[in-house]
Amino acid sequence: MEAKLMDRIKEQLVRHEGLRLTPYRCTADKLTIGIGRNLDDCGISQSEAYIMLINDIMNCEKQLQSRIPDIYNGLDEVRKSVLLNMCFNLGIKGLLGFKNTLAFVKAGDWERAANNMLVSKWAKQVGRRAIELSELMRKGK
């Protein structure tokens, strides 16, 4: 497609469809987002899913660095990945509810941090994910 045509149609579609950053139901009752993306019929591509994933991971790291920098910034890569994974899954608010676990992480008490993760309601909900993440927290590898 020629650049001029692409610019023209993009401008038209933004004007006609609008830009919505949260999902909504269009007039045809289709779940829609962005500039008229019909999620019910079209979904998203694999490359779009990975772009969203990268953005979500970066957002989680930003929140961790903002809310618990004294804990997060001093961790090795493996344990950072555990907190990032939990933040992604639970949201920053949910992760911050792990007060004892975070205190153990801050103290470098990996055994108690890992054990505390496993006795949570979250561990019962996510099963193998919690087991894997607690082992990463415990061993750092």
C-alpha cells in the first residue's frame, strides 16, 4: 500500500471509529477496542499479543520500582522475574498484599519467602505457577 493512501485511510478511520483504549461494545454488540478493532471476530495477532505483553511487563516493572524500590531494585534477575510475574498476575495491589513474603524477600530470607508464597490463597488458585515461582524465589535459579 502506498504511504499516501495509508495516511488517508488511517485519518478517516480514526475520525469515524474514534480511539478507545478500553474494551467496549460497538453498535453491533461486538467487543471492540482501539480504533474499531472487533475482538469478537478478529481478535489480535500473535505479534500484537507480544507487543502488549512487553508493554504490560514494562508497566509492572515501573510499578515495582515506584512502589517497592527498596525490595525490587536489589534483587537478582531470577527473583525480579518472580515479583514481575506475580505483579502481572495479581496486579501491584495484589502483590503488595503479600506483606510477609515481601518482608522476607527484603531480608533475603528466600526459604521463608518461598514458603509464605505457597500458603497463600493465590497459590491454591494458580497451582503449578506458584510452585515454580516459589522454587525460583527459594533457589535464585
